[in-house]
Amino acid sequence: MVTRLRRRASALAVVVAAFALAACSTTTGGGSGSGGAGDGELTVAGTYPIESLDPHALSGGSTGTQLADKAIFSRLLATDPDGKVVGDLATGWGPGADASEWRFTLRPGVTFSDGSPLTAQDVVDSFTRMMTVNGPNAANFTGATMTASSDTEVVLKAPKPDASIPGKLTLFYVIPSGVAPGDTAFFDKPAGSGPFTVTRFVPGEVLELARNEKFSGKPAAMDKVVIRTIPELAARLTALRTGEADVVWGIPDDQLPGLRGDTSLTIETVPSTALFTMWFNSSVPALSDAAVRRAIWQAVDFRTIIEQLYPETGEPADSPVAPAVLGHVAQPPVAYDPAAARAALQAAGFDFGRKLRLQFANAEFRPFVQAVVSDLAEIGVQVEPLEKEQAVFTQDLVALNWDINFQQLTTPTFDAGSNLGRLYPCAARRTGYCNPELDSLLAAAGAATDQAQRVAAYGRASEIIWRDAVGMYPMTAGIAYAWNRGLAGFRPDPSGLPDFATVTAAGA
């Protein structure tokens, strides 16, 4: 890898002894010297496992899959690091009169990594497959259809006007026609049109990528990218310090000062679209009253918790979506007042003898959840924190098998339509909360092609969500990245999905 020759040989012994990385192959920086688009190997220490490469079957634990698919496949549209929608396979796009129909002109000359041409039919069949598989992204296009109007144009028709279609399509990946919904063998070594191809994939452990020599865009700079899943924080950081990994992100605040003392590393924290979100299950009788939900929110000193746990990467939230998202409109802060909170609960007849179930996944959020539980205990509200495996968490989330649900929700489309518009209508059945007025506002926001009108409608929708405490919205989260100074061209991504195609060895 890039930095191996810059580190002492003894460092490798340390990392092997610390984590028993015997299964990790030894690599050498500098590449093959083939004189191609670039040389060298990049190794990434990933937080979340890559269990599947199927972009249409993304589950609740899809972060790893999205990271991989961004490197392997192309999309009609993408977002740049600033959140602007840009073309990928599409060179032009636009709505019809009311934004219920969208036309996309395709870039000519694109091929898959097996040499076969990427056609309009591949785009259409990929959309149909995504809807058939019915993963989370399919919910963004309920009732929509796509057809090929020519060899170079596809048309998406939605059942109602939807101005957020371009943003939603940044999560839609194109694969070759003929891949059945249940076909898992294709994704062992899939043919894609992205900058990299798959050379080895062990689900949950490692993904090895090679430069796609048939990529129609600018070739990837590195010969090889290896994404290893190292869930343990200490193991990831040691791998970074010793040169076993070149890039790590999602670093807790308390680890940043120590990393900044290492002159071989670059550290940068970037704002993201991620928001700590704690939904209340409004279908549970104990939480059906908005006054109860607001009182529970008022009983937690989120500002102090953030200052203690996330002094660099956390900011108190002021909306159900992050400031970087189109549709963000600031709401008034919820003041911490435990005495008033307890009085409000008593007035509402809250049952202090009932224990609320707070579900979450991923150990990194355990300190935050425990701090919330502690604050609520101070006013007599009993909460049982339930840390679940991702698959169980997702199943229980959809089944509403919880009282309070904690998630770090991101909006990778940078558009509130794929967050507020998808998760909060009555038909979504995500929180047990239903409000026809909110539904109308969300529908109006989705239909408006004028950006100012959309933002205004989402602002009014956010006001209702905030006022009725559909959830608690404590914190917008930044993402802390660390990478070796031996790299050039690496840019931290606000969605936690960095692009590795532009990375080179410094001086290469």
C-alpha cells in the first residue's frame, strides 16, 4: 500500500500482534510501474461490513454496500461533495410541465466492465429490478415506471408530481439487463460501469477492487483498492497508525487529539447530512400524546451530552434534517428543563412505572444512548436500552417493535424529499404518527418545481414534526476522516461515501 515503505518494519509486527491480522495479505506501495492511469494500492479500514454488492436490495445496514456500489456501478445522476446533483450516465435531464414526468439523455459510448455496451434498456431494466426487489430506495418511486423512448433517452413517469426525483435517482444504480431479482451469483464479480471492478469479495470481511480498464470516464488513479471491514475502533486506528490502512473515517472525538499528534496523518472533519434521530412510537398508548413526547425531549440535556461526547463533530440540531439538505428550515430550540418535563408528564397522566424500550444498533452509539437513559432516569422515566444486531434492528424498526428508536439518519440525496417526504407521511408507517396536514405539506413540497416554494413547504412540515415531537432531534453529526499524507487527491465526503478513483500516491 501507499505508505508501507514509509513505516518502520516493527510497526507491522505490532498490528499483527494486536489484532491477529494474519488473514490480511501484505501489499507493497508503488504499484506495478505499468505506466497506466496510475500505480499503487489503497487500503481502506471500513467501519461497516459490506454484506452484499446488490445496489437494489439495500437493507437498513446498507452503508457498506453503498460505499462499494459507488465504486463499481454508475448512476443516472450523482451528487458532488457539495451536494449538487450532477450527471453520471445522464448528460441532460428535465421535468415535464408538472414534474410527474422526467426525461434523461444518456451519455454515449458507455460500456460495462465485460465490454458490453450500456444501453437505455439496461437503465430501464435496472429500474424495474429495483422496484421488484423492493429495497428501501424503491419507496422513493412508489407507482413510478421507466421506459426507453429511444436508444439514448429514458423517461420516468411518477403517479404525481415529484420535484425531488433527480436527488432520489442519485441512489439508483444501473446494472446489465437480465440479472434476476434473486440472482446473487452475479454480484460475486459483477460487471459494472464504474471506475473499479471486483477481483475478490468475502462478505463482511474484504472487498478487493481493480481499476476498470473499460471505464468511459477518467481512469482510476490506483491499480487496486482494498476495503477491509475492521469493526473495532482500536483496531482501525492502529491499522492507520502502522500503515496497514491508508484511510479511516467515523473517528470519535476523543481520538482526534491523539491522531493530530501523528505528523504522518491528515485529519479533517466535514459537515454531513447525518442527524441523530430518536423517533417516538406514537402508536404506543404511553407515547400517543404529543405533550408526553415533548416532555421527554425536554428532560434530556442534549447540549451537555454533545459537548461531552462530540465536542468536534456534533452540533445541536435545529430541524429534522441537517443544514446541508435542501428543505432545511431552522426550528426553535427545545429548552432543557427537567422539572417542567416531570410536571408535564404528571399532568398528562404518564405511567412512570412503565419501562420504555429504546432500540439502537452499533456499539459506537452506546455512550450517547446511555447518557439519554441516565437523564430520563433523573425525572423517573424508566428506559431500557436495547442494542441489537443490524438485521434484528431493521426488522423491529419496520414492525414498530420499539418505543423509542435511535438512528443516525443521513440524507445522501441532499434533498428532504427522500427523508421527510419518504419517512413521515401516514402511509410510510415508520413512527406510528399520522397527520393529514403534514401529508398535504409534504405532497406540496414534493410537487413544487420552484425551489423556494419547496423549501417553504418543507419548513412548515418541519414545524409540525418539531412541534408534535414525532421524535427527538438532538444532533447534526460531522464526519472525522484521517488519511496518510502519502496520499494525494483524497477528498472527505459528507455522506461518508468517499470516492477512491481520484486518489493517488503523493508525487505520482
